[in-house]
Amino acid sequence: MEKSFEIIKGARSFVTNLLKEFSIEQLNIIPEGFNNNLIWNFGHVISVQQGLCYLSSGEKPVVDLKLIQKYKSGSKPEGIIDSAEYDQLENEFFSTIDRLEEDLKNGLFKNYKAFELSSYADLRIENIEDAIKFVAFHDGLHVGYMMALKRVLKHTNLYNS
């Protein structure tokens, strides 16, 4: 599991550096042809990790349930995210992974309920270890999506606003 946490933290470091290039207004832009924006992806990876690891174990998530609902799979940006909410997401981006690592070591996830991921045919998450491996994959997937958003934003006049 140590390697999975290393991968997750590396991806999240990459994301925080990528986001520093943009103003809060730019993070909220949904470019033509996209369904969401950089800041939604930022919140989404936190939401998915909390759902896959804590909620699927019957445990209380580390973040507020409203955040999980707002950024869950199938959701979309519902309005402008201000700098206060961005700061909250930024604080939870790494703290949720540190807490997950600690909770795993303390044996918190004993009642994990296995399930199949509807968006990935034939993929079944059997236990917390599978969930953490999937979080590493999922974070990487959204790194790629965020890089595509960055590329589009850089090639518009909105990047330099």
C-alpha cells in the first residue's frame, strides 16, 4: 500500500502545482466542449476517495457530506467556487490522504462492503486495498483531464485575463 500512497501523493502534488498557474476565476472556467472545470476536478478526487474508502466501509468520512455530494461522480459544477472554498479543498487535498493512511494502519476499514464500479465494466472493488489502488488510478485519470483543461485554457485569451 505504501507505493499506492506514494503515487496518490505524487499525483496530488502535480495537481497543486498545475493549479497555481491559474486565478480563481480561471479555475472556474468550463471551456467549450468540456463538462466541468479545473476546480471541480480538484474537489471530485477528494469526493471519490472519501466515498470509496470511508462510505463503502460504513465509516464517517473525513470531509463534510455536502462536499462529497457536490463533487461526486455524475455531478457537474453548479456555480462559481470562491477562494474560501478553494482554500478548503486545498487543505483537504492532502490531509484526506494522510488521514486515510493513518486510518488504514489503525485497522479502521474492517467492514468494507465490496461492490462493482458501474462506470468500469467488470471491475469489482473487494476491499480497502482495492479501493486505495483505484484511488491512485482515478487521481491519475483526473490529472490527465486537468492537463487537457489547462491546454485549452492556455490557448484561449482567458488564460491571460
